[in-house]
Amino acid sequence: MRRAARRCGLRRVAAPHAPPDGYRDDVVVLALRPSHVGTRSFVTVLRAVPAEIPGARQRLRDWLATIDIAPAGSDKILLATGEAVTNAIEHGSGCDARKTVSIEAFLHRDRVVVTVSDSGRWAGDSSASLRSQRRGRGLTLMSGLADRVDTVRTAGGTRVALQFDDAAAR
């Protein structure tokens, strides 16, 4: 079973989230994919550490290549998504490898919508309000690259949705 899981790229999911005294009963992790989701969608989950960003970026780049996105559109999507993922890892999850960040992307007609979600709690306001010469421009950059940016913060985490209109190549 472990060998099959490694071949499929599966990772241990429950262990990093186990309570210190362990579980009193069995643990099940159930992953579902709706039957209507196919090649027009992309989903990945990564540990909330900066070292995970390049692999996630490459997986998203590979998916964008399969859906015939114009090169300029692909670059905008990758850059804005990278900023959202970096924010989720640094600010939402505190670079805590026990936490995760998810990326979901969907193509609907010519529009691509990418959602980046974390389960952490942002400490204070975003760095955008504390700009320095080197930091604090991620939200501004995302807003300049995407046609629409929606951010929702709840007790369960933060979700950033990036919408790119007319992204598909013609």
C-alpha cells in the first residue's frame, strides 16, 4: 500500500495533524472529486512552507499548457497565483509545515478562476498596509494582474479568488 501511495505521489496527511496524545479511534481522510471536474480544472494541496512553491507553480504551469492559455495570460496567472500562495504560506500559515495551502483553478469558456486557500489565521493586517521598499506589494500586484480579486477571511482561514477574463488563446 505504501509503495502504491508513493507512486501516486500521495503523502502522509493525518500524521502531521494528529493531536499530541494520538487518536482514540480510526482516522479517515476522504478525497472526493466531482464527476463534472475534468481537464478544465486543477487542484493541488501543498504544505505551508516556501520550498513547496516551485513545485506547485510547475504543476499549475503544466495544467495551463493543457488548456491552451495564451502565453501572456499564463504568465499573469502564474505570477498572481504565486503571490497569493506566498501570502497564504507566510501570513496565513506562518510557514508551518503542519498547515496546508490549496490551489484550485477552473477554466470556464475563456475565463480562468484561481482560488488559493489557507487554514491559518493572519496575524494582524496584511503586509500591504506596512509597505517597505522590499515587501508589501503582493495584493497590489495581484490586483494589477487579475481582472478581479476577492479576498474572504474567516475563522477557518483565508480564501483569495483571482479571475482572469479572456485568458484562453484564440
